[in-house]
Amino acid sequence: MKRDSNLPAEWTDAKTSSPLISIIIVNLNGEEYLGDCLRSLDAQSFREFEVIVVDNGSTDGSLSLIRNKFPWVRLIDLEENMGFSRGNNLGIVKADTKYIATLNNDTIADSGWLEALYQAAEMDSTIGMVASKILLGKDGRTIDSVGMLVYPDGMSRQQGRGETDQHQFDGIKDILFPSACAALYRCEMLQRIGYFDEDFFSYCEDTDLGLRARLAGWKAVLAPLAEIRHLYSQTGGPYSSFKAYHVERNRMWVLLKDLPLSYIVMFPLYSLWRYLVQAYSLLTGKGNVARFAESAGRSGLMMVVLRAYVDALSRLPKMLAKRRDIWSRKLLSVTEYKRLLRKLHIPAQDLILRD
């Protein structure tokens, strides 16, 4: 892959092997669970891979853990937190492989995970993205994600989230796009459409990348045998103000960049309905908005949303310029794209009222 000439020389040294897949893990103070993640990768049945850990300025023992226990890991040691998007991009430009796998540091991979992702991608050269079956917790009985769904105002949510895994999603099937928590991306696709948008910093960057890829004509599938157990939001916190702010701000950028013009026109109505459902969540204590309010307080949550709107609109010209570039290179017709979005959408009540 093309390398970033602005990277320090020590990050671009020649590799001594030629793996097919580069697994990129962005880490921030993940010493507690990073070891389990890396041990699960060392046990993979598919062996033609490398692991690149991008450390976002950890102050715990993460770096010592990697250097002392996992010397086979390629480490990018950053002095500060550059975010999930920039962290992954730094790993991508260091790789020179056919595929990139993104993986959260709070995950444990089944031994056949990487092999299942690779086999799914190799079925068709137009498959640009492959989703894992991501299961919650170490017991792995509840689904976290089997692909992603999108609400018409740009908000996204995991398909199958909270359902008991009874193999109801088994059998490789088309999805909208994968969660970057555990996903495989074809490098040819990334070279054509671009990497993660670094303005997003964290959250919704996989939504933006996935929709850009679909608009450019690339397919996405689920590999149900590629199982991952996910401890869930160990770095950012599952219901933190940090997460609420970035999700609300970034979903507006998804809307502005990646969704059809008619969705932007109808945005006030779509969002009004979502906010009404969120108000119900606050009043009844049901769903994820109630959990965010427990963390930040209702007034605090309102201030987070207001700040997200202000900050999103402050970069409106930049996002519209990105939109013009994305849509000038689309291969799907608007009609085809809308049909895809309608098929793989999520209702507001499912978006909000599930934890």
C-alpha cells in the first residue's frame, strides 16, 4: 500500500515477511485485556498475518506488556491520543498486505476467526468488507453485532444487538457494512475510497467508511464463523459523555457526507421522531439514552448534544466539500443506494430502546 511520506522513518522500515492480512489494534491503557486479545491472535488457525498495535499514549503497562510478552507485535508508540480513526490509519499505511483487519483491544478471537474472514473475502473480488459475528462478554451468548444498520438521520446501530445467539444470522449474507470492532477490509478498496476520516476521531468512522464503500460499488458480507467475544467499550466507556458527544456529532457528518440529498431534506423530521423516542427512554428509564443520562445527568446530556451540534456545524463547509468528492465518484445510482439503505435500516425504537 502507498505509504505516508510524513511518517517518521522508523515507522516505514521494510518488512521481512509477506503476510496476507495486517491486524491493526488501536490501544489506549488496555493492559488489563490486551494480553488476552493478543494471545487469541497467536492461536489463530490462519497464520499468514501480522499484528500492528498502535498505542495512543498509554500511561499504564501496555507498552511493557507488548515488548516483554509479545515481541512479534509491530508497535507504533504514539506520545498522545490521536483517536481511533488516526490510529487505524497510521497502522494501515505501515501495512503492505492484501487485507486489513481492524480489531478492538477488548476482544478475544475464536481460533478460526481470521480464517473465516479471509475465506469470505476471497469468494468475490468485489467484496470490500467482511463482518465478524461479535458476541458480548467472555461467555459469548449474546450478540453485539452481525453487521451494522443505519437510521435515516445518520445514526447507526449494530444488527442483532442484545439478541441471544441462536445461529439466526448464520450463513454468509449481505450486510450494509461491518463494525470496525472486528472487521476485514480489502486494501484495494481502501486505496480507492480513502481510509477512516480522521475528523471523526472516534465513533461512527466505520459508518462513514462503510457507506462510502457501498456508494462506490463495493459489497459487504457477514462471516458468521468469524466469532469474536467483545468486552464492549472498555476504553471510552459504554455510556460516557465522551461517547455521547462523538456519536451525536459524527452521525451528523455521516448524514452530510454519505446519505442521499432527500435524507438531508427530511433530517428534521427523522431526528424529531428519534428525539421523541429518546424522551420516552428518559422518562421510562428504558434504553441506551437513559443509561447515558444516568452517567451525565439529563441537563448534562442536553449540553453534550448542544455542543455536538455546534461543533458539527462549525465544519459544515469542510464536510460538504467531502460530500462533493464522494458523490462525484459513486458507482451506485441514487435509486440503488436508497433501496439498499431502506433494506438495511433500523427503526428509531430499536435504535434507542435497546441497551
